[in-house]
Amino acid sequence: MTSLLRRTAPADRFDRRLLAPMMVGTILNPVNTAIIAVALTPIGIALGAPASETVWLVSALYLATAIGQPLVGRLVDVFGAKPLFLVGAVMVAAGGAIGLFAPESPESIWWLVAARVILGLGTCAGYPAAMHMIRAEAERTGMASPAGILTILSVTTQTTAVIGPTLGGLLIGAWGWRATFAINIPLGLISLLLGALFFPRHTAIEPAPHERPRIDGVGIALFAVAMLSLLVFLQNIGIALIWMPVLAVAVGAAFVWWERRVDDPFIDVRVLTTSIPLLLTFVRSLLTATVSYTFVYGFTQWLEDGRGLDPTATGLVLLPVFATGVVFALAFGRRPEVVWKLLLGSAAQLVAGILVLFMTDASPLWFLVLTMVILGIPQGLNNLAIQNSLYAQAEPARIASSAGLSRTFFYLGAIVSSVVYGNAYGARASTSGLHTLGWFVVAVATVFLVITVFDRSLARVGRPPLHSGE
């Protein structure tokens, strides 16, 4: 069946039968990132688990994803998208089943943490596999820039961010907190079916079986230890764990040393040091996530604690962020140029951060909504431009691992934001703490704007070559 699908695909057009598995695969991670936000309190009450333990339901997925994305991406580059996509789908369904049938006792929280780790690793396959297939289709069709397809992926993930918390609330209201895990069973099975039907077993950009490079087990282990040490410390900053960042730096140095000498590295650090534009794209991914998560979580807490809104009103205030993001992504997504998108997005981030500095406990709702509308501009444009930049700058043979590494930077930004708003607020989300977050957003947005203004390589992304010989 797969060979038939490939033969009948248009020779000069993207095979749109691939869109269904790509879209379902890429929503698995944002669904599980967003849906848990409304489930933490019900889970803690049901199991008698304190907040210090339920927070690991969030951290576990972040840690598994940050470490697993480049690993799974590298495996996709070597073995192709289909086998990794199918294994990931099975893991997603399995993680959902573990959460659904976990016993109900205080110790069961760790069953749920294990389920979240499995879900995190399983969802790692979706985005790298999608980027791999987009690159493979571009090679097959001669398509210069698949901006429209990249836009579809961007809008899909942003829409998922909109409905994730609402979906979680509906599921909990109808069937209890276990439904937030159980939803992964049908999603995993649907991914499995769609991947089996429509993904080709091989594409033109992965190596033939006899040409496959050796898997860099040492590099993978060093990367995992360094990232785990750093991320655990960032989420639990304290004197008792001060040895962890020291370990992360030492192991990270050993990782770089090893990767520069092995023939087939897990992450080609030589490319990162020589391809400054790609490295800056990763940094922009980190900065974008830092700003976005600072608002989505930090600003949300202030709306309820400082401004005194109920959860329903809070959700309505936040809705323009995602709605505006989707509108801007759809409006400008088919244009592959990125430099003006990043400039506009970084300027909007800066304006949103400045507006936060003027918020008080009595700020009118229209002012809060206006800030969220402005924040929605980078939500749509930055993510879209980063995705297009990554596609243009990454080596075709390493497109999936580069996509995975980009997501690692993204989730590192999410963790950094959680550290910042956690320390800014303390016991409750006060207005003074919100202003601290505002200054933080201004600083991050300024760095984003500076590295964008001075990155001349961005002008070439999405532009056709001057002549056929280029």
C-alpha cells in the first residue's frame, strides 16, 4: 500500500496524504503539555499528593522531551520517519494506559510521573518526523520552499495550545482526572494507524541500510547526563544541588570533546560552531519559549491572584494571544521570508513587556486584552519564522535531529521561565512580582531584537537564488 501511495503522489506537489499523520503527531506533545495544567490539583486531591510531588508531572515531560527530542530526531535521520513515528505512537498509547489504570494511593503519583516520562519520549517523534517528511517531499518534488506546509504545522500546534486547557477541563468534568491520561490511548492509536498507512518506509534523504552511520552511544549518554543535571537544578535551585550545574558543565565539556572527534556524532557540534545562523535560530527558539511561557503561566497566576479574576475570565483574557497568533500565522504563513516576521515579532514582544510594567490591581480588562493581542503577534510570527529558518539552515541529512535540538532549546526556555516566575512571585502572584516579570520580558525581547537585527543571514532565508547556478 505504501509503495502505491508513493507512486500515485503528484510529481510536483506535496503529498497531502502525509498531512494527517504529521498533524496528529505534532499535536501530541502540546496536548500533553497544556492538558496537565488543569489536572494537577484534582490529581493531588485524589491521591493525597502534595504540590511538591505533583509538579513532577510537569517536570517529567519537560525533562523527557528536552533530552529525547534530539535523540529521536537523530534516529529519524538514520532510520527514517516511519519506524520511529510508529514506536512513538505505541509509547503514547502505553503512557496513557498506565495513567488510566494506575492505583489510587499517595505512592501512585510516581506511576503517573513514569507515565508522563513515557508520554514525553513517545511524543518526541512527531515534530522531527514531520520535518523529515517535509524535507523528503521537497527533494522529491523540487519544491523550493514548503512555506504553506510549515504554516499548517505551526497553526496546528498553536490551535492545540488554545484548546488544550479547555479540553482538559471538559475531560476532568466528565470523567475525572484519569481522562487526561486516557485521551492519549485513542490519539496514540490514531497516530499508529495514520503513520502505518501513509508514511513511506524509506525516503530519498535517509541513508540506505548498508550506509547507515553508527549510533553514537557515548555522545547520547553524555548529552543526557549533562542536560538532566542542568534541567533538574533549574527546576530545584538550591545550595544542596549546587553540584549539579558543575556536573553539567564538566560532562558538557566532555560531550563537546567527544563529538568533535567521533566520525558519526550524535550532535555535530562542528556544524553549530561553524553555522552561526543555525545556532542563532536555536537561541531564538529558547527566547521565544521563555517569553511565551512567562506570560502563559506567570501572567495567568497574576490575573487570578493579583487582578482577582476567576478562572473563566482569566481564560477569556488569554484567548486573544492564541487567536491573534493563529490569524497572523495564516495571513503571512505562505510567505517564506523570515526577517521581517522576526523583527515585527521581537518588537511586539518588547511592547508587551513594557505594557506589563504599567499594570496594576485595577487595570481595566481592555488594557489586559490589548496586551494579549499584541503578545499574539510574536506567538504567530516568531514560531513560524523559526520553523522556516530551521528548514533552510539545517543540513538535509540532519533535518530531524536539528528539529529535535530546536525543541530542546524551546523546552529549556520553558524551564527558564518557570524558574523566573517562581522566584519573582514567591508565596503569591503579586503586582510587584508581575512588574519583575515585565522587566524580564523586556530584557529577553531586547536580546531577541538585537540578534535578529544583526543577523544578515536571515535576509537569504526564503529568497530564491539570484540565478540557477547558485
